[in-house]
Amino acid sequence: MTMHSRPPAAALVRITAAVALAAAALTARPAAAQQPDAADSMHQHSDTLLHAPIVLRSVTITSSPTSRDEPLGITHVTGTELSRTPAVDPYEALRQTAGLEVHDQGQGPGFASDASLRGFSSDHSTDIALWVDGVPNNEPVNGHAEGYNDWYVIFPGSIRDIDVLRGPTSALYGNFSLAGTVNVRTLERIRRSEALLSGGSYGRVDGSLLTGVDREHTGAVVGVRGLREDGWRPNSGYWLGQAHGRVVHDLSPAARLDAGVELYGSNWHSPGFITTDQFDARQFDVVSDPTDGGFKRRAQERVGLRIVAPNRPLLWRTTAYATQGRWQLFLTTPPEGGGSEGSGSQVEEEDHRYGFGLTSAVTYALDRVDLTTGIDTRWDHSHYENYFATSRMRDSSETLVRASQLAAAAFVQSTIDLGHHFRLAPGIRYDMVRTRSTPDNGGGAATDSHGIIAPKLGLLYHLPAGADVYGNLSRGFRQTDGVIEDPTLPFVTAWAYETGLKVNRGPVYASAALFRMDVSNEQTFDPVTLNSTSGGRSRRQGLELTLDARVTPSLHALANWTFNDAKYRNFVSEAGDTLSGIRVFNTAKQVGSATLIFNAPSGRWDAQMGTSVVGPYAPFDEPGVLLPSYALLQAGAGFRVGATRIGFGVRNLTNHQYPELRAGAFVVPGQPRSIYGQVELR
């Protein structure tokens, strides 16, 4: 539902009031009616703030963990699992541990890859919302891709855990949470310093140092990291530097201050695309233009305050943040054949941006009801420039524009236990987005506003045998590519439906879910032509399977699998191709990961073996083409000597030749077998 008028405030007030009245009615039940039961594990609250006796469900707080007994699909990944994974970047780490579909764009750190959930991968992970400690990472009014989502802001050694929410099921997340949300939480404190030095194939050297404070009322973590690699193709080297800081301090028994900063910068060279013929002949040493490459700089700062009302089950959390960034990109998109694809020229893109935001929410919790209501607002300003160039010398300008966007939202999210077996999770949010675009050439400015309502409703039934049946209905959205120049463009929206079964018995957690998502104003992007196509409809539907099992105290099995049927229902491309009935570009019919982890009872050594599977894969801008499935194998092991852990890992163990991304008969080839070793000191 997209509107170009004032928000329906009365309707929102009525819905909010209805949720509040329902909560009040349920909390008015006499205590005698709340009899203890085995299902009361549903009612255990997991997030206690400071030393106060009041306990609140963490599911209602944006940056806190999401419980597995909520009526939604979720994958939880621990920091230890991530640190043991032989991955080259955060995208690859979640491909191997959470079963995400990932297609590397073949550039360097700062040039966002395509991460996909449930068959959504328009470009640069724009359909997935990334939050790090309560700060949104997607970049609005970005000329390259609206919601550009660069995951390199994540500092690997600082991660406590990550939740991957599948689908737009939570009212806490709005714009860009079309396919789901990746919610990253970092460590609040560490007791001793940690140093990590690793190296591997293709001249890779990666070093980091983490230190901090762990006192009764104060915790802190500070880290720095440096990475360089020559790259496995010519002209593909890069470097990256990162810094992370977080401090938590108890101002009183009821109040906690939480502040943090994330900094990173990178430079890279780019070998560019190769043709399908070159890929088939394994001619990977081709370089489109030796002057291609770029750099990225990003910073984000935040400060948060959490207060528990004395002697009341009331929690208030507020996070204010600021972001700054700049990137520059030189990329050659060679023409295919008679010049039907690409520009045949080097393109220079520059993006300068800064922004501010605030999220504030109040949670009220009784024995069987949590009710969270809050606001979410942000303002972003960008200056985007696009030129045609030759060897980094500008020839002519394509797009020169400045834009700002003000977004504000109100949301309500509730969890209501109806007796001892039913859990209801209603929610709703209303977002208003106002965008202003001003061309640098002196043309007239354009301004427009859009409002959208996103209802959420989930229901879970707890079975006596440690299993849950659930279903949910929700609406997701994201801003459309091109809004930086045309603020009147409507949202991409999706109605999402899901039903599933969860089993949580002792050391075994397993789930199976059927999902369907109907998309309006579908949009696809071609990284070769650099053009977007909007309009029409599409549908994603399929089956998701999850397993997290402690087979024995020493053996841990993890698996995440998605079988997906993603097709355009009514869609015509910019080139005039009728895509109706064709598989959605840049998505696979199945994608998944499976890992076995063994930890010796003595704790002196560990080992793991895993695989990630993709395919059949539908490339960009090749209607009807499906590439065969492939599987990548990973293995790793480590042993301890005192406080030192020495480990090694192998990625793509079988040296399989595969396309990371294919578009318009051009290919970004996948990395061959790579070997890594590391020394970790604690």
C-alpha cells in the first residue's frame, strides 16, 4: 500500500489502541488462572538489565537477540562459529554459517556483494536490512543502488552473535527489510587482550588486536584490524583497515549508558568481468582495464541509554547515531558483441554522505504480555556524481545530483501469551519518507513524500512434546532504485506468508517453514548495463529447513537450506523482454549450508567440515538461462598450546570452477582453492 498523501493517523491510532487494549485485557486475568505448565518455558524472559529484579523479553528490543519461540523464521550464529569459518569476508561467513545466497561482485572491500534471502537479490544486498548494535547500515539516496548495503563495516573479532530474521516479520525494522534482517551484536566486555594473525593464499595477511575492560559496572572493547591481499586474479589486490570501540557503563542500578564507534577504510583494484567463453576456457588472467578500482571510507558513532523504571516492568531504550561515508569507483563495462550491453567505457562514480538518526522504544512487560511502542527516524544527505572516464580522466558527466531524505516511523510490537499454549505476536509500523533531489546543473529541485503501513501478525501454538507450530502474515517494503533523481518513485512492497514447525528438545533445534511472498513494483538491476527496471509483479515461494544439533557433547551439526521458486509474474524489462514466468534474475532454486564441528573433550583441538550449495542459478539479463548447481567444500582445524590457538582452513577444497555472478554473458569467476592459517593469542 503506497500513498502520496498525509498519513492515516486516525487509523494508526485505532490499531495501536486496539493492541494496547488487548494487552490490558489479558494482563487483567487473576494470577490463579495462570497455572504452571511445561509450556511455561514460553514465558521465560531472557534479558535482565543491570541488577534490577525486573525481567523483560529481549525480543522487543531492536539490538537484542530474538527468541526461537517466536512465530517467525530465524537463524542464530555465534561469534565462535564465525571465527572458525574459513571465510574471506562477512558475506562469505554468513553464506557458510547461515545459508545465505551470496554473489560477489568481483571488486574489493567497500563494493557491496549481493546477499539474498528467499530469492531477493536486486543488487548490493538492498533487500536485506543490516543493523549493527542498533544502527542501520543500508544507505538511502544512493545513486548506485538505493539501500546500498556494505557489510565490511562489521569488525569480525568483535561479534558476539548474529540473528538472521527471514522475512519482514518484525515491526522493529522498516525500510530495506523486504526479505529479512541481519542483526549484529558486538561484545560488551572482554577480560583479557586478544591478538589474531592470519595469512593465506594470494598474499593475504590479516591481523587484529582486541582489548578491553570487564569491571562490575563498566565494560569496554577496543579493537584495530589491518588486512591486505594481492588477489587471485591480476589487478585485484586490496587493503582494509578497521577500528571498533564500545563502552557500557552503569550510571545507576536502573540506568546504563552504551556508546560505540565503527571505522573502516579500504582501497582496491578491479580486474573486471570476463566473457562466458573466457570463463569456460579458464582464462581468468584477463583484465578489462588496469586503472579500474576504488576506495571506501565509512564511520558511524552511536550513544544509547537504557533505563528500567524502579519497581515496574518498564524498559526504555534510546539510541542516537551519526554516519559519514565516501566512496569512489572506477569500473569498465565492456560492450558485448555489437555493443548491446555495457557502455564500452570506464565509469567513475563518487558518493559523499552523512546522516543522523534516532530510535527510541518503551517496553512494558507483565507475565504474559510484552508491549513495545516506539519511534524510528533518520535523515541522510548524499552527493552523487557519475562520469564517463578514460584511465581515470573524466570525459563527460552522466549524473550529478544532491539529495536528502527524511524518514520517520512509529511502531508497535507486542507478544501476548493466550493461556499456556498460544502465543500471539501482533505489530504494525507506519513509515513516512520525504526525499528532495537537486541536480548540480542548476535544474529545479524535486521533492515528494510517501507513506506506507506495514502490519505484522504471528501466531504460535506450543505442543506438549517440545514442538511449536506457527504462522505469520506481514508486509515489507524498500525504497526504489532511482529515487535519488526521481523522488516520486513508489516503494517496492511485498506481502509475506509463512507457516512452519519448530522442534526444540534438549540439544536439538530443527525447523521447517513454507513461505510465499507476493511482490508489487518489482525491480531488477543489471550490473553490466547499470540500469534498473521497475514495475510489474513477482512471487517467491518455497521451503526452508534449519538444524542446530548437539549430536554428542563433542559433535555439533548445523544446516540451513532453502528450496525456492522465484518467478516474475507480470514483468517487462527496459529492453522490452517479457519476463513473465521467467525465474527472478540472480537467484537460485536452492541454496544452503551444512557444517559438522568437532571439539575434542580435552579442549585441545577442534575440526570442522562444511559445504555451501547454490543452483540452478538464473543469471542477470539472460531470460530462460539456468546455470547448473554447484557445491563448495570448506574444512578447518585448530589446536591449543596454552593460551595460543593455531588453526588452518581450506576454502573451495575441491578447487571447483564456478561463477560468483553472471550478467549479460559476462562472468565474475569464483575464487579457486584457498588455504589459510592463523595464530590466536589470548
